[in-house]
Amino acid sequence: MNRRTLFKLLGTLLALGTLPHRPARSPLRFHVAGARFHGPVREVRQVWLRPTQFRGEKAIAVHAESGEQIGWVPQALVAPVAATRATEARVVGFAPDGLPWRWYQVEVS
């Protein structure tokens, strides 16, 4: 290996080391909004996310495995959840005896 090849190789390695690092995406967690209007559904482990419109604005409905709607993705999180293009999420917390807006905690990965 001659000196020129060595410097090219070192330059390439240094350039690759300075590329911006993309941090791992952390999963989005949220409580399902509007659950009190749909009533609690027990034994929910997975939910389906269905893009729709509500009162003329983009929204994402949250449906139980049985197909019954249990609520909505909070309005402030519609854009980040839509950006993940997720169609399903898992329920990481269920507290039917608590406040209705905290019945379901959902994680989108």
C-alpha cells in the first residue's frame, strides 16, 4: 500500500465518522382521547389506528381488536403518529377504574 492510497483511506474513514448520527426512534406513548364516549373494552392488547377526519380536521381513530372504536389519538399527536405510518399499536396500560381519559395507554413503535 502506498502513501497516496493510505491517505485516501484515512480521509474516507474520517469523513464517514463525521456523518450525522440518526438517533434511534423512541416509541410514542399516549393515552387514548375520548374513551369515555365509547365505554371501556376489556382485554385489549392491540389496537388498530385508522386515519379519518373529525369535524373537518385530520384525526386517527383507535379501534380495539374486535373492531369497536375506543377513542382517538390526541390531536397534538396526530401528525407524529401519522408520520410513523403505523396501522397498529399495542396497549401498555389499562386502568378501567381510573379517569376515563387515562383508561388506555398506547404505544406506537
